[in-house]
Amino acid sequence: MEALVSIIQSVYTVLGFSAEANIGDVLGVLSILYVFLSSMTHFVGKEEAPSGLKRDSSEDVSSKIDSGEGKDIGKLEQGVREEVGEEDNKADQDLKEEKIVKSAEVKDTPKVSWGQRLKRGLERSRAEVWGKLESVFSGNQLNDDSLEEIEEILYGADIGTATVSELIETLQDKCGSEGFGVRELKSFLHEFLKNKMEPIQKNLDGSLASFEVNSTENKPKVIMVVGVNGAGKTTTIGKLATKLKNQGAKVVVGACDTFRAAAVDQLQVWCDRAEVEMVRAKEGSAPSGVGYQALEKAINLKADYCILDTAGRLHTKGNLMDELKKSGDVLKKLDSAAPHQTLLVLDAITGQNALRQAEEFHKALGVSGLIFTKCDGSSKGGSAISIVQSLKVPIAFIGVGESVEDLNHFDLDDYLKALLNNGQEEMS
């Protein structure tokens, strides 16, 4: 299955698509092949006569079609044409949409503010979980029944049992208080969660959010990006490199995922588009060697950043995690402090499984920052709170869509406002 995904990813890369292939794409292709082969079997069956019998002459076949016996064939042909036509139309539409995304990525001129993008991206989390808070109040008073409902909603938000328990315990003091309605509850949740996360977020390296043109750093800042396959590492690195380049930084990217040619090709498209240097090696080369070459080139070019893509690793495979450690150790031959940042990319759709991934990667590598992707496709946006609380590791970036503008540095206030639909008029 992984081989098929790689083949489809290669086709995407040739066509210039930035999207990552997945199992759904494979199933779509297999469905089309099934329809095609079924059609061919039908035609062959009509063409070949049973043993010992004569085939109809062309005149006989023509007469049968004229007399109506060939209508089934005509209908089948028409059905195949319609189905192929629909696929062609869908492909054309996908291509148009991809061109629109590419245009937006190259220009990097957002038509809407980040606050609006974030609110739109967290819509599912807000509607399916946090939005239910409004339904628990019959008036402007918090009681035991509504408190129990709030507890269930918060457990469904994936913010962690310890956090929920502490939050509910604090809320119990407000039971029976007049004038404590949904607005007051949202304000309370905002401040409670902010107080929990803010001390951790303050540990984040500020240079990740923005590049200072007059920086006195004399060596490239090395950022190693890790995570499991499918989390969105390659796309995220492409977006991050583009954003830094647009801020005036000189960036070198190392394609250390040497086991997936499609991933390297996809990253090359991003780097070419952003006009940043990329170091790649032959398929199957040692990832640590590619990382070394990339940092060496970044030093020689006096680059500001060296961003390293890594092969996708299952957090349960110890030997593969050891290989990532080796890649980090090799970099120290050129810079004893490298990598300066190890960012873990997490797919928000995976919910609590993302916490288990984060724990294993952090144990093995000492993760310094988190990147949450695909938040627009998940109702588990609150899982970020649980992971930050458990690991004491800050969130560096959050992704809510496909374009460059849909990835931005994480702002705690904006995130909580978008999640709770609280104070949106203040969001920029």
C-alpha cells in the first residue's frame, strides 16, 4: 500500500501538486481500475464465442444491434463514457483548485487575516465540542446538572483528565451564583487555560516566529523536523521555508527522508517555488549524511536557517528512533549546539494518539516545540492543550489549511478565542 502511495505522490509531484498522497487516493485509483477492467471483461465476453460454436459475422452483429439486442452494449458504453467524463471533470476541477492554491502560496498575500483563518480552521472543534457549552444553560446560573454536562463536554474536547478535574473543581465554587452564564463560562475557561499554558509557551524560541534581518548570529539555526508519516512534515517544511525566505532569511533545506523519493521530489517543488537551496542525495543514502551535507552547505553560504526534513518514524519503533538520534549527533561535528530546535509535527486528527507519539519522540530526542497540522479537519483541536500540559513543551506553529498563509506561529490568546468563539472582534 505504501508503494502505491509513493507512486501516486510521484505523479502529484510531476503535475506540480503540493498535496500529500494518502490511502484515500489509492482507493480512488483502484476503484477506477475496477470499473475499467469490469467493462473490458464484458466486451471480451461478448466477443468470444463458446467452444464449438461459430462467431456471429459482422453482418449478424449489426443486425442484432439494429434489432435492439445490442442495446445493453450501447448502454454500457454510454455508462463508461459518462463515468470517465465525470472523472475528467473532477480531475480538471482539482487541477484548477491546485493552481489557485499554488498562486496563493507563491504570492503569499493573504486576503483574510490570520485571526479569521484560525477561526475558520477551528470551526469543527468549536461546533462539535466547545460550541455545545451554550446549550447547557437554561438561564444565567450554573447548577450541578449543568456542571455535569460541562464536564462531559470537556472530556470530549480531549484536553486531558487532570485538566478537566481541576477545572470542574474550580467551577464548583461558582455553582448557584447568579449572573454566571455562558459568556462568563467562556471567559473563565479562557483565563483558566491561558494560565495553564502561558508559562510553557514563554519557553518558545522567538526566532521561530519571525526572522530578524540584522541578526548577529554567525551560524545557521538548525531546525530538525520530525514526526510520523502522514502528519504533514514535508508540506510544513515547505511552508516554513517559504515564510522565512519572504521575511528576508537565507534558508537551506536538507531532504533527509532518503527512503521516499516522492517526499524528496515534493520538497524540491516547494524549495524551487520559494527559491531556497535544497540538498538531496540518492534514494537509500544515509539520512545522517544528508543532514551533514545540508548544514555544511548552509555554513558555507552563510545561511540563516538550515531546516532538515526527516524520514517518517513510528513512535513505537526504537531502532528507527535511534537513527534520528544519530542524525542529531552527526550535526554536532559541525556545530556542537545543533540541532538548535527539534520540532515535532502532529496531525490534530489523531487526537489522543498524538499525545502518545509526542511522549515517545520527546523521550528519545528532547522535542523543543510542536507543530499542529490539519486542525481544520478535526474536532480534536483541544488535544493541543493536553499535550502541552503533559510534556511541558510549547506549540510553535499551527496549520489550518493547504496554503502558506494557513500555517502561522501559535498565539495562545488567538487560539483560545477561536476555540471558544470568545472575543472574536478583537482578533486581527
